[in-house]
Amino acid sequence: MTITVYGIKNCNTMKKAFDKLNALGKAYEFFDYKKQLLTLDEFGEFVTLFGDKVINKQGLTYRKLDDDAKAVLGSGDVSAMYEIVKTNQSMIKRPIILGGAKPVIGFDDVEYEQVFG
């Protein structure tokens, strides 16, 4: 199965993930949130796999949202969440990696060794 890395190229966490995958000799495709739009189905898969971890609540994009939008993002209503996220994809936690031994969100050196090593 092809490994797909979802994220933003100039993010420090993404750089760590790319470096680790390259060091492990893993080929991957990159889905750039700045150049491509996730579909509702793709976003729904992320929510199914990772729950509320999909939303990066530490990021500036999320923190700038009003309380109503934050409530929607915590609601679990994938369609309503997607309506907010599709214009602000930078609030999705990075990276999300599908196609390895198991789906991965974020960066953890030890986990990458286990999943992709």
C-alpha cells in the first residue's frame, strides 16, 4: 500500500516526519493542504481514525476561531466540521500518515520506528 503523508511542507513537525521517513528508506506521496483540498470523505476518515485529535487546538488558526466554530469542531458532526476545516486546512494536526502498518498522527520518533522501520 502506498504511504501518503498529509500536511504542510514548511511545518517543523512535517520536516521531522519527512526526515524520519527518508532515513528509514520509505517512499511516500505528499498531500499538501496548501495546494490540494481534502474531500469530505477523506476528512471523515481522519475523524474516524483519530477522533478529536484531528483538530490542532494548539495552533493559531484554531485559537482565532469564535466559540461557536470551536463547538462545531468538537461536536463530532463530520459534515459541519468539514465546512470549517475545508477553508482552514492548516488547523488539521500534522502530519497524518496513512498506508503504513497503522495510521499515524503527529510525530513521535519511536512510533515511526515501529510503524515504518
